[in-house]
Amino acid sequence: SSQQASHDEL
Amino acid sequence: MNIFRLAGDMTHLMSVLVLLLKIHTIKSCAGISLKTQELYALVFAARYLDIFTHYYSLYNTVMKLIFLGSSFSILWYMKRHKVVRRSYDKDQDTFRHHFLVLPCLVLALLINEKFTFKEVMWTFSIYLEAVAILPQLVLLQRTRNVDNLTGQYVFLLGAYRGLYIINWIYRYFAEPTYSTHWITWISGLLQTLLYADFFYYYINSVKNNVRLQLPA
């Protein structure tokens, strides 16, 4: 999901 | 993972290593703001709540462990180490950093992508990271004469934020599933802008090969 796309960053 | 993101993570990692190197080998934390270090530890603790519940990649997990471990060891050195803690500029490091935490928490409760505990904490960490460097910048301005390692530490942190912005632009065009992320983008842009003034003086000092001196 798009939610996770920004959460895979540190 | 693109090259900008990797370069951003590596400069971020180097900034922490430079700081630990300074503290560990010179046994000094002069010029380093404990307030900023406390805020960073809080940022990582709030953001990485998913470390054991959601698996992204080995890279992601290892880097999270390094950032958590290094930020709490820096705190330990500055507060508990019998030699290092004596070099802390307590009287100069007076920024009221607690007053940054509450507004960031309130903002995260009001403006977030999803109203769940983990998501609000994640958003809080994004807002807090944007302003966490402020006590450090104020301390640098007060001490004015900045030693090389401290200057490099702040420069590397700023470079990390700048590279992350390029990474977001790249992802926006290169990844079909990557949508807009206003919360991270605006916070990241604000955070990078806070370094602008410092960057100007830092690059001048490197160019002229003189010690970094900030104006009063």
C-alpha cells in the first residue's frame, strides 16, 4: 500500500 | 532502493559514526547538544515501533538497530561516561527542547494519514525530526568556533536530508505505486531548509580552508 511506501524509509 | 536513498542513508550513518568516533576516541562531546541527541533518540524510538512487527528487508532492520543503538549509546556517553560527560557544554546548551515535543505530538494527532497508535507515533517522529537539530544549531552559533568533527557531523546530517528529497522526487517519477506523501515531504523540506545557513558557512570554510566560524 502507499502507507508502506513511505514507511520503508529510515 | 535508488542511489539517492542509499547515499542519504550512508551520509546519515556516517554522521552518527563521526559523532561516536569523536566521543569514543577524543573522549569529548564538546560542542554537541545533548538536547538534540535526546530528541533523535526519541525520534528513532517512536518511528521504529514496527521493527519487530513488520519486516521490510534485512537492510531496513539492520539500519534501524544501528540508529537505535547508536543514538542511545551517545546519550549514555554524554550523561553517564565519567570522562565524556565533563566535556559537555551544559551552560551553553540551554534550548528548551521539551517545548518542541508537545506541539509535534499534537500536530501528529491532528494531521496524520491514519489514526492508529503506530501511525500517529510514526508521524510524530517525522515532525520531531524536522526540528530536532535546532538545539544543536543554537549551540553551534553560541560556541561560534566549531571543531572539525562537529562541523562534519552537522554537514553529514544536512546532506542526508538533502539526498532524501532527491530520493522522493526520483521515487515519485520512477515508482508507479509511489503516491504523494505530503507529511514527509513538507517536514523533510523544512528540516533541510534549517541547515541552509549552516551549509553556507560550512562550504565557505572548506573552500577557504579555515576553521568554521559562525556569526554571532
